[in-house]
Amino acid sequence: MRGGNMFTRRDFLKTTAAGGALLATSGLAMPAIAKNAAIKLGYVSPQTGPLAGFGEADKFVIDAFLATTKAKGLNYEVVVKDSQSNPNRAAEVAKQLIVDDQINLMLVSSTPETTNPVSTTCEGEEMPCISTVAPWQPWFIGQQGNPGDPASWKPFSYSYHFFWGLEDIIAVYTGMWSQIETNKKVGGLFPNDGDGNAWGDKVVGFPPVLDKLGYGLTDTGRYQNLTDDFSAQINAFKQASTDILTGVMIPPDLTTFWNQAKQQGLKPKVASIGKALLFPQAVEALGNAGHNLSTEVWWTPTHPFKSSLTGESASAVADAFTKATGRPWTQPIGFAHALFELAVDVMKRTEDAGEAEAVAKAIGETKLDTLVGPIAWGNEKLPPFAQKNVAKTPLVGGQWRLKSGGGYDLVVVENGLAPSVPLGGKLEALA
């Protein structure tokens, strides 16, 4: 992924190392990296803009991480950058972290619009990178030179990813839908972005699997994010008598679509929407109309995992977040926490934190039980092309239920892929 004449960070380090050798042989003093210098982590996520829900827990997680590592006598520094929900900005701040801040390891989270430009920049600059919170297909395939030609896909040398895949979310969604009687007619809402193009893809996305399982899909094509009128989609779904809605929407678009669907008389029995319905505030924005909307669930306080850093349970970490912020727990807490667990584990096993190849090698050799479950690269259950760079985490399905005192609970209603995550109920039809 390196450009033909790109002068990378590694080239710079090699040049300065050669210069240092000359200084040493000439008897001149050479500045050395202090043995006890802080290990510097870069962290990029969308903290503002339409994807800001993904970054809501970042400050809490990073503050806790710095306090924990300091108490353990570990010297870490975290340089945080906001992608502003913009892919170009994500790439720009990644370059700044590598070149200006001279980080030792890049961490990045939340949607292909953030993970992909940062991972691609790291690959070009030969900077070790761990990313998460994007299905692995849009992350891996979306960074290939020719996404449409599987024969040309190549593994990465420095970029590693952990999360679930489209095969998992399709299994979870259809597992939820099978719990109630429907006509198996599905309306798809797929935007023109990394997630939407992957979910709607006729080879790796929802269409071929739904067809095989006997579902009829109405796909009205890719719409632009921040659309203000979904009438065309709503009319198409009404004409097709769709009982089920699915898709992957950013939070503002879900609010727009669902309000217009209510106004225009679209009455599905099930609506399972990725991305937007992950967050309590997105459901709360719908008032009572969010009741029984469903979504994928990557992490909850009931997940049976503990932090390798603190020993805390998922429940304890979620409670600490609510106590610190006054806000309900949110799914990205677990994965942001796990990123920093991985960083410590990797650096503990790396002899030279300044040597990119050594850090990347340590990432690939990881076997760690984290707050989001066991993480290890090299999973033979993945396609061969993805085994080196992708580690899978468990996925279940959940439904938002109105609480009597206001607000919503996210209830796990489907756990076929992860039976260790306890069920809280069964899927209920929309009113």
C-alpha cells in the first residue's frame, strides 16, 4: 500500500539510525531513547459528528486506563484524535500521530469510515495498528486495491482487526426474525458508505443469504448519509408488503426514517437496524416509538467476560461508566477497553517498543481473554485470506424495551452464536 515515492516513518528511522551510527563511530554523543520513556499510544475515533455515539465512552475508558497503568507502575501516554466522523480527517490525524507524535502503536475504533483510512495510513507508514468496531469484511475488503477481485486480495503487514463479520450479523438477525410469524419480506436500508455497500453486496452481504433462507429482499439502492427524505424507500416497502426492515444507518438517518415511516403508515412487524440502534441516546431520540426496535449486540453488562487489565467484570465496568457519567452503559465501552488491554499485552511481549516489525509480530501472536471475550489472530474458521489480520468476537441480538420509569433497556433475545451470553427474553413484534 506504499506509494512509489512515499518517504515513510520507517525510512526516516532507518536514515536517522544510519546517522546515529556515524555519530557513534566519530565519537560524538548520540541521543538515546530513554529506557523508561513512556510507551506512546495513538487513538482515533469519531468523538464529534454523526458517528459521535461511538466515541461517547472514550474519555471514561482512557482516563481509567491511564489510572490503572500508573497504579501498576507502567508508563503509558495516550494521544487522542477526533476523526470528526470524516474519513479524510481520520487519515490526516493518523498521519499526524505517526509523524509528529511518533507513537509506538495505533489504536482506532468505530465504523469503516474511521478504521479504514487509519489502518491504510498505518500500513503505508509501516506503523503497527489495532482496529475494532467495524465488521471485518468492509474493513479488510474495503482496503484492497481491487475489492471486486478476491484473487488480488493481500494480507496486511501492520494492520490487525478484531470484531465480528457480516456472516454473524446475518445469522443473528435471521435468528431474531424466526421467533415471530412474518411473510419473510424484507426491506433493506443500505447507505452509500463502507458499511452500507458491504451489507448490500450481492456476494458477501445480506442478499445471497436472505435469498437462500427464503426471504424476499426489497433493496431500493444506496442512499446518501444525512438524507432528509426517505419517502421513496417507504413507498417501495409498503408496495412490497414488507414485514421486516433491516439496514445499517447512522443515528440521524434512523430518526428521520423512523419518524417518516410512522407518519406515512409503514407498519413492519420487525425492524432490526445496525449502527444507529446501538446507542441509548439514538433510541431515546425516538420517544416511545423506539419500543421493540432490535439491533446487533456486541457487548453488554451481562457478557461473561473480565478485563485482563483490572479483573473487573463487564457489569462492574458498565456500572463504573454510569457512575462517572450519569449515562446508561453503551456497547463501545467494552471494545474501547479491549483495545487498551491488547496494547498492554502486546507491549509486554515486545522487546523493543520502537521496532514496528516486533510490535506487529507480537500483535499477530496475541492470545488474550478480554472484556469482550477471547482475542486471537489466525482463526481457521475465517477464510484463508483473512486469517492473519482478523480476530472474531461474539455477537448476539437485542431488543430495546421501554422502562416504566422512562428510558430503555436493551434485552438480549438471540444468542445462537454465543450461548454463554444469557438471554433476557424473546423477540416481540412491533406494535
